[in-house]
Amino acid sequence: MRTKTGIEGLDIMLNGGLLSGRVILLSGSAGTGKSTLGMQFIYNGIKQFNEPGVFITLEQDKEKLKQDMKSISMDLDKLGNSFSLIGGSMAKIKYYQTKTKAKLEDFIAEIEEVVKETKSERIVIDSINLLLLLFNTDEERRKALLALTEALSRLKCTALLTCEVRENTFDISWWGFEQFVVDGVIAMYNVKKDPMFYQGIVIRKMRGMDHNKNIVPYKITDKGIAVYPEEPWLGGETKIEK
Ligand SMILES: Nc1ncnc2c1ncn2[C@@H]1O[C@H](COP(=O)(O)OP(=O)(O)OP(=O)(O)O)[C@@H](O)[C@H]1O
Ligand SMILES: [Mg+2]
């Protein structure tokens, strides 16, 4: 069973779509379009495929996010009950370091409640960085991400977890282990090659299926993200000079 993102070029790269019920990391540095792609996944799910969806924003203010999405042709207020936007509150969690474990469990419980109530089939958590910052060691962080991934899998939702990465690298996660816990990784890059920046997207891992393995160009316009699987990245050159 496939879950189409509704972004044509990306669905072509995925040979039809994501495997339904899987948890995918969507990584990229600042401004590469992670939130936009995530929201398009939810928006298209509702508009094109009649699948309810939940978007959880952990850092970005909900109203600002709605305004931003309007500028790229997504009016979230018009999606009705099929759309749930949760967020803001996680920012407070860092003040409850001693209750970290309980808070992760609360967070998972809230997701489960909303997904069951709304019968959501798609979920985006934007981003997991703040969530993982609550823990003190890599071991705890990895266990937390595993617990979250398992909870999402139990819910049978197709999930995108956005992940901020450092600038000017080809890193696909912040801590270096996130990519091993999830079922798939899609990475978005913004690489400077004078006199321009080039945006490129690649499917780095997708357990259980074949897919396009090239970095291909994408563009953000007032219609959202468009992916061009047939076009060469970096103006046709494949070698990247550091
Ligand atoms: N209306 C628009 N037309 C064209 N491009 C736009 C438009 N609105 C936003 N963008 C581009 O999208 C980028 C922001 O995308 P988005 O917020 O999805 O990125 P992000 O990866 O989630 O960023 P962050 O790391 O800050 O969360 C902007 O920096 C801008 O380049
Ligand atoms: Mg964002």
C-alpha cells in the first residue's frame, strides 16, 4: 500500500509514493522547505486523497505557520475537521527536565488521542530536534525516538518527522543516529556554488522498496514545492566541490 505525497516529482521518485504506515525522517538545514513539504503532505492528503492528517508544530507559532502556508497557496482554515494543527506547548518542556520521561509519554498519548479521534492517516512532527534536546544522553535520545517511532507505527499512520541539520554539510540528522531508527530518510539540501544556491532533494533510505537514488532539483514557489526528477542538479554537474 502506497501513500502519495501529492508532490508529483517526489511520488515519481518514490515509484508511486511512501509505503503506508512507515515513519520517515525529512531532514534539511534552515529554510530548505521541511515545514512546507510536510504541510503539503498533509494538505494533499486531505484535498486529493480524502485522508485526514495531523500537523504538530513544536517550535513555530501556529498563526504564523498558517500565514506562511497561505503565501504558498495552502489555506489551512479551509480544511475543516480533517485537519488538526497542534503545537506551541512543547517549547515549555525544557523547564521540566526532571519530568522528561513523563512528558514524552504525555506527548505520545496526546498524539494517539488526536489520531484516533480524527481517524488521521498522516502525521507530521515539525521538528524532532527540540523533542530530542530534552534528553541528556544519546542513549536516552535514541530510546525516545524509538518509542515515538513505535507509537506512530502502532497507529498505522504514515509519518514525516522533520529534522534540522547543520548548514553546508551533507548530514542527514542532527545527532547522527536518527536515520537508523526510522524507516526512511528524505534529505533536502541548499548548496552554494557561486554565484548561486542550488536546492536538491534525495531519498537517502527507504526500507522495503526501490526508489530514485539521485539528488534532483526542487523549487519553492507560491504553489509550494515542485520536484524535478528528470533534471540534473547543480546545473548538470555531479561533482560537488567543498
Ligand atoms: N510564497 C513563497 N514563494 C516562494 N518561496 C517561498 C514562499 N514562501 C516561502 N518560500 C521559501 O520557503 C522557505 C521556507 O520554507 P520552510 O519554512 O518550509 O523551511 P524549513 O526548512 O521548515 O525552515 P526552518 O528550518 O526555518 O524551519 C523560505 O525561506 C523561502 O525561501
Ligand atoms: Mg520549518
